[in-house]
Amino acid sequence: MAFRAFTHSHVYEKQPASKEKDKSSIQCIERYDQNVYLGTKDATVLHLILPSGTDGDQSPGQSKIRECRLRKLGSSNPVAQLRVVPLFNHLLILWDRSVTAFNMFSLEPVPALKKIQHVNLFEVCNSLLAAQAEGVKMVTSSSRRKAIRVHVVGVDRWDVVKEVSLLQDPVALAVDGGCVCVGTSDRYLLCDIRTGSSDELFPHSHSRQRVIVTSMGRGEFLLNGPESLGMFVMKTGICQRPPLQWPQEVLAAGVCFPYILTLQPQVLSVYSAVDQQCKQTVSLSGAKGLLCTSDGVLVFTERDIFSLRLVPPEEQIHTLVMHERFEEALMLLDAVQDQLPLDSYKELQKAVTCLAGLVHFYQKDFSAAMDLFIAGELDPREIIRLYPDFQSCLSEEFQSKLDHLNKGRDVQVVCRDDRNTFHHYLAFLGDFLRAVRGTVQGLKCSKEVDYALLRLYVEVGDTENLQQLVAFPNLCSLDCCVPVLERHNRYFAVGSLYQSHGYYIDAIETWVKIEDGLHKDPSCSDVYGHIVQTLSQLPDRDVVWKFADWTLQRNQEIGVQIFNKRPPDVQFETQDVLALMEKYPLAMLHHLEFLIHDLNSEDERHHNRLALAYVTQSLREEEDTDLRGTRAKLQQLLWESRFYDVSTVYERVEWTTLRLEKAILLGKTGGHSQALQVLVHQEGDLKAAEAYCCRAARGRDTVFRQTLLLTLLQMYLSSEDLGSAAVDLLNNHPRVLAAEKVIRLLPDSWSVQLVSQFLVGSLRETFHQRRMAQLQKAMAQVELTRHKVIWMHTSKRKFRLDKGQKCKVCQKDLAEPEFACNLTGEVMHTSCSGFPST
């Protein structure tokens, strides 16, 4: 079926009298609703009535067009123009260079409207809005003067409201609102009715019969331009559409949106106003003129009238779709949007958009196809079904709406042996399904979309996207998807799919089998770490307990994270966890660290157990080369913790080689001298002894620190081998050790030169402290003097308290004789000043 914008039918044939064949030929026509008016060469007006609801189409069994009335105007001169004014039931006739008003139903003259003489051309603006606001406008061209006149037509009068002078006589004109487009013998003009101004558009070289001016509505005119171009000009003088290339011998042109019609003596051509292309041609022998209406066109010859009825837009679009002219159908649909119900327009637009997308899809223009599919809200299942290997993803209830267009055109048939092209189609499928997943478009068939994506990722080996799909909420059917994953050894994804559906035990058991070597899946390199991470976040405690032993047996240091890295609101009972870890000492140690350092536990049992665990770990690793990590943690705990039992820990380290830890514990009980004895004489670590003094004195006053250092100094001096250590100690702490106390302890045999560095440093510190004390005293005296000056000035100042004066602070009245004053002289209640009242 070829595309047709209009259906063509013969609606009327005028039967001439035997001797008046040439005199009764049709000269012009006019139509309103079912009423058609003919003006003839012999000054006759004939009123015809079309069959109701047929628009002139003659079908078998229907009544024919009916001749209603006839009006003879005179004995000569043809009827030049007919125009109806439905608002007032007027039929305006241009005959014998005069415009006369008749009743459009009775064809009787309207007595109140006198004949307008000396008119060779006229046009009426029947815009309903304009008529209601300002009355119906009629523009006439004078046969005596180079001018046009604007009339306002009423029920019983028409008045001239404006006259616009021109340089040439008008040949054709059209009215749209307040603008008149005029064609003269060599140019086109735009005239503003309100201001009377005129602007030239462009010249032409047509004969008078080829000058065409037609209103397209909405402030736009169609003109027969130079070089056989149909020009579209807005009332502002600009062109918003490209010109239309039409034939040279155009007799008339009209607009039946969205089509432009041009009439030649033997043919009527139909052009689209959207894409400027010729859509249809109709053979019409001897055609003289045409009349366009909103739903069709009437074309007349000397004896006949033909009707071209506009095919309903839905039918036109359906025809274009059947011919796979989808882009053209979309342009037509946008053009006739205002003529369709909103629901019908949206449904048509979606359907045609999707079909246009399929064309781009088969042409491998995937970007355009994607945009059209999404804009048209295409059911994702329509795309899935084009891939034979994925049709098992569709439910049996799904029925495609595109079978008639895609039968035998699945992707494998299109690609045949071109594997590279097929991979491009697979990539498009993934992009499209990801784009619609989670949207309204994809929610209609979420299960099918997720299943198809899973199949696709498995087929192309896209591990990253597969894992992202199965690990997050999805609607993949376990019965369908698990076998697919297992066939391709995607066991890690199987576990993730179980997890996302809430089957945590099945998920972890699957991953455990991978870690134990029962399943092979190279897609995840750290399955054990993933198991630990999952268990640490699971709110289901039973699942965690089920796999806790396996996890800790595998790796105590990492496995303990299932308890240590849990969210605060899903913690386990501490005693239960510690009981489990009795057989996992390293895990126990890490968990106790977590309790103390992260949860800030002050339980003495936890601190004791951690200290003892550190001791055990240090002794167990004593033969290893790097023990500083564990021993450093033990020492830090012994120094900083206030909650462990010193005697318990001391009993554990007393007979071990952990002498530094023994010294710390002795110091915790106040036995600093014993601690230093252990460090100096048993451990033999002089630096550790000196560091002990500094660490034990942290947070205490200088006197305590000096006492510890003097004790250590005495130990050094009591041994002949530690003389140099005593000198180093003095030189390291000249600002702490008082010179007078040190001198009393030094042996008489020591020279001044030996302790000169210490003496200089100590004296400098002493002088510095004395000068700082003097400076502070001087500054205090200055501050005292300043306050005295302020007090003197204040005491000599007078203050006036008036009735109603308010406190600067609380803004309440000062009702008592006592008051306070700040440095700027503002008064306030003594209670508001911040100073105690006397």
C-alpha cells in the first residue's frame, strides 16, 4: 500500500444549460462546515450541502451532494471571490468590483451592510480569538487608489478603521491577525494594520496570475518566491523554514497542515511542511483553483469539484511504519501532535520511536538505537528475544509486539559468521539492559533483565560486572541462575548470589569449598579474606558461630576479625568469644587488644589476660630475631594501663628474662630503687635505666624526677666500673640535677674539669630560673601599678544616675544605690558585673 496523505474523490459536477455552457463555469468556491458556495462566470452564487459526515466522499448507498439555493446577482460579470463570516452568518461576495453581504443560508442581502464599491480584491481574517477581541477584520484593495483599507465587520455595519497607501496595486493578499501580506506585480510586502507601516520582503518576476499569497496561520505566510521557491515568511519578516522547491507553473497554493499543496493545470502536488519532500501527486485535468480547510482540500475545474480528504494522522503514520519509514513517521507525528489526544500521541510516539530504534540497531548504529529505545520506553524483553541464546531468560507469558517486523531477523541471522560483529551486538545488549535496569522501563520485567545480564556476563567473561550484579540486590532466579554459574565454574559468584538472596549459610559453604580446593574458580584471588569480611558484617550470630572455628583454624590473625571488625550494634558476648579463643592464643591476643584499645575496656581480667598473653608470646618468640613488636606492646601496656593486677603479672615475669618488664612492675609498686638495680646490675642496660627514670617521672614534678636520677647516680658512683656512666648521666641532665646535691655525692678524687660541663649547664639553668622569677615579679608589679592607676582615676570620677537609667548588661532599671562601672564608664548592677558584692 503506497503512502497517501489525502484520499481523492469527485463530489460535484455542474450540469450546464444547453446554450449557456461557457457562461456558467465555476470561477471561485468557499466552504464552511458542510456548506459549499460556488461563484460562476454568469454572476450566479450556488449554495450546496455536502452529505453529513462524509466530507464529500461518495460511497455506495450514501446520499449525494445537494443543491440548496441559487442566487442570481446580475446579467454579466463573473463572481470574483466568496468569503464567509460564520460569526455573523454573512457570505461576502466580490462581484462587479463591489463587495456585497448576503445571509449565508438564505442568500438574501443584508440590508444594513451597504455595498462597498471600487474593490478589486478582498480578504477576511476569521480568527475566532481576534474576532471576539476586536471584531472580524476585512481588508479590501481599491480599484481606484494604490491602497488597502481595513474594515471591521459587525452584524449590521462595517467600518473603515485604517487605510495604508502602497506604491503599487495589490495583486494578491492574505490576512493574519494584525498583519497583511501583499503581493504586487513585482514584489511582496508586509503591512502592519495597527501602525499602517509596510516593509518590503523580496522582489519577484511572476505574472499577475502567478503571484500567490496564502496564510498558514500562527503568523506565517506562504508566498510564490523567485526561482520557483515557495517561501515561508513570518509576520516579523523572518523565515523559520527552508524554502520549498515547487513547479514553475503553479496556479494556486494552499496549506492543510502539515502539508503544502500546489496546483497546476493537470496535477495537484502534496509536499510536507516538515521535510519539504513531495508525498503525493493527484492528476486533475483542467483544474482552476483550490480551497484548503482544516481537514482537506476542494479543487475545482470549470464544471467539477473534487475533494481531497486528509487521511487521519494515525493512519498516515501506520502506513509509514508499514513501509519502515520510521524517521519520516516520527517527524509527521511531531508535526500533528496538537491534532491528536495526548494519550494517543504518547503511545504512537513510543511505538514509532522504538521501531526507528530497531532500524538503527540493525544498521549497527548502537548509540542512536539506545537513545530511541529509552525514549520510546521499549520493553527490554523485545531486545532480549532478538538473541536466540538468551530467549530462555524470557517467561512463557511474554508475547512480542514486534513479531511482524522482526520475524527471522534475530542477531545471529544478521551477524551470521561475523563473530566480531556479534560481540558488538552483545556489548549493546549489556549497555541497554544496564541503562534500563532499575528504571520504570526495566521494572516491568526485572527478573528477565537480571537473568539476561547474568547470562551475558558469564558468556563474555565479564567478571567485574557479574560480581557487581550478584553481590547486590537482584531478582535473579536461583533455580535458573545457579546452574548457569556452576556450568561455567563461577562458584564465587554462586556464593554471592546466595548471599544477596539471604541464604548466608549456602553462600559461605560455597566459598569454603573453593578455599578448601573442592571447587575451582580463579575469578577471586582472596576467597578467605572475603569470607572473613562477610562474617564480620553478618547480623546473624548463628551463621558466624557455625563458621568461626573454620575461620580461626585457617588463620588466627585474620580470622579474629570476624569478632573485631563487627559493627557496634551486633557485637557478641565477650566471655563467649574469649571462651572460644582459649585454643587460639594469637587470636585471643588480638581480641584482647581490640577490647582494650578499641572498646576501652576497664575490666581488670581483660588487662591481666592481655599482659599475660604478651608475656607468653614474647617468651615463645624469644629465639626469633625480631621481638621488639610484642615486647614493645607489653611494655606500653605495663606503663599505661591502670587496670591490671601488678602482683599477678609480676609473678609471671619474676623468674624470666623479661627484666625490663620486671623493672616496670617494681616501679608500679613504688620500688624504683629495686627497678633500677634490676636494669643496672641484672640487665646491664644503662640507657634503659636512664629512660626508666624519665618515663617513671612523666606527669610528676621535677623533684620526683631529680630524686630518681640521683638514685641512679648513686648506683653508678658505688661501682668503680660505672664512673663514665655517672659523668654521662650528669652531662645529660644538667637542668634537672641540682649542683649542690650532686657535689655532695661526688667522690673527692673527681676534678672540677671532669664535671665542668655539668656545672656550667646547671649554673646556667639556675641563673635562668632566677631571672625568669625576677621578670615575673616585675611584670606582676607593673600589672598592680596599672590597676592602682585605674582605681585612682575611677575613684575621682563622678557618676550621675537618673531615674529610669538601665543596666548595661541586663537592661533593667538601676533601683539600688550600689552599682558597678566598667572601664568605659558604663554602669551596671553589681550582680551583673561578675564581681562579688561587698
